Amino acid sequence: WRTGVDITGCKNVLIEGVRVESTGGDGIYVGTTSKNRWSEKITIRNCVALDNHRQGISVISAQELLIENCEFSGTSGTAPQAGIDFEPNRADERLVNCVVRNCVFRGNAGAAMQVYLKPLDATSQPLSIRFENCVAGAGAPGATPDELRAAGVTGGAGIAVGAIKDDGPQGVVEFVNCTVESAGREAVTVYDKSAKSAKVRFERCHFDTPWVAVTPEDAAARASIVISRN
């Protein structure tokens, strides 16, 4: 899968001060094996994932995961093209005590921070995913929407959480003190989210100037926060 750093079914791992650049797949991958259904006690600190072609980092199954003081930017090439994507594959995987703190996500062709939970169900472990003090944007900090459009900026939502179905997992996905500035599309999208399943919580977050990847005329009526149910 052309991953830069692959952590699968592991325990007690520290990745620190590493730069992963221009891989053909994910910069960093945290996943599972047929024997060990989650990775546990994983710390990724002071790392940079730049210009990777599928994700900056994919988290498939983890317990006690800390991602701290990292940057995941410039992802482009193969969908989903997110900065970070929590994307389990099976119901017996888990996302428990996962913290993303003081991280930066810029210039990703997909969402900056994405949580896609369709494979999990009511038998899955309750979620506990927390983003804290993170910053996301479609381009360089301080660039105006006109400057970003002139540069041909692309990008998806700043924050995308979806596919938590009626028989989905319990628990919480939360964003605390996070900032989305100049997102390519909406600042936040919460989609196909059942009221019966896990909570999605935003606390003291700031959203500014969404929809910079489209013309001002097309963006005029677009909302910063979009909540929908298919």
C-alpha cells in the first residue's frame, strides 16, 4: 500500500521527530492484524506528514493513541485524501482513548480531520475520540480567500464526521478548542449520523471563511456548518 510508517497490531510504540514525505499511500498507518485487532499505547509526537497521496495518517483500530504536535498537510492523489482519517474496517475493531492534540492540517485535497465509522455497529466498543487545540485550513495561514482561489486551492471540509448508523457504536467524538480557517468546503459536516448512536460534540471551536475552493458566487449561500441525514 506504499505506506511510509506502518503500525499494525502493535503495543507500546513511540514515533517521534519523524518526517514522512511524498509516499504513494498513507504517510502513517495505525491498524490491526488478524491476531491483534487493535494497536495499543501508541504515541506519535512532533512528526510531519507532507504530500502523501492517500492520507496524511489513517487510524483503523487503536486504543490509547496519542497524536501530538504533528502536522499532516498537502495530501493529494487517491481518495479520501484527508489529513487524518479515523476509518475502521470491521465491527470488532475499536477507537478507544484516541487523542489528537496540538496538530495542524493544511492544504489537504480531502477533509482535514475526518472520522468515518460505517463499519462499526452496536457490538463495537464505545468510541472515545478527542481532537484538542487543532488547526485546519485549505492553505497557508493568513492567506485571503481570494489569494487561495487565485492559487487554485482545493480541499474538502475542515471537519467531517459521518456514517454513525442507527445500530452504530456508542461513545463520543469531540472537538475542543479547534479552529478551521479557510476550508475548501464547509468548515464542519456531520452526515448520516443517527441520534441513537455516538455523540458528536464541539466545544469552544472557531470556524472562519469556508468554501474557498469554489467561486464566491457559488459559495455565497453555503453554510459553515452542515448537518445532514441520508
